Amino acid sequence: MESIQSPFILDTFTPLVGEKFRTVTHTGETIELHLAEAETIGLHKRDGRTRDKTNTLRKDPFSLIFSFNRMLSQGLYSLQNDTLGEVEIFLVPIGPFDGNWGHEAVFN
């Protein structure tokens, strides 16, 4: 399996923590999510990336946490940010987060 070069890395999102991302829900409502966290994901000792294998998809896994005042459905969202532009990201609701609902995107 060949390595896949993703256009997204943690450094893409770190400076955007605190910024708003707009999207349209499946009901047609325009909403703003807040990028609350951008963090590296620790690798498990059984993960192939910890054993110097070169055929893994990512060498730099990370996650993003978006905050919103209610739970959104799991799915692919087209997010618009003034700095980054438009990106499609798969979001999964993860539960209460800083008084709102957290939604996580994992890049692994």
C-alpha cells in the first residue's frame, strides 16, 4: 500500500483554533461551528506506524474538535472558513464539550 499525501496536516489547523467554520445542515440551516481543539493523536504500540513501516496512510495522525450548541448528525460537512476556504470534513458527535456539543474529525 502506498502512502497517501493529505493536504491537511495539524499545522494547517492549529492557527485556526478559536475561529468559526460555517456549514449548511441537512435541513438547510446555516450554522457556525467553533474550532475548539487541534491536537496530535498518540499512536498505540501495536500501530504499524510505531514499527517504522512505510506503507501506512499517515505518519502524523491528529484530531479536530468543533463545538456547537447542539448535536449534529454524524456525516460529511462542507465547512467554510475565512482563512482556509472551503473543506469537506467528516464529523462525529462525541458528547458534551465546554458547555456545548463536541464534534470530532480524525485524520489518521
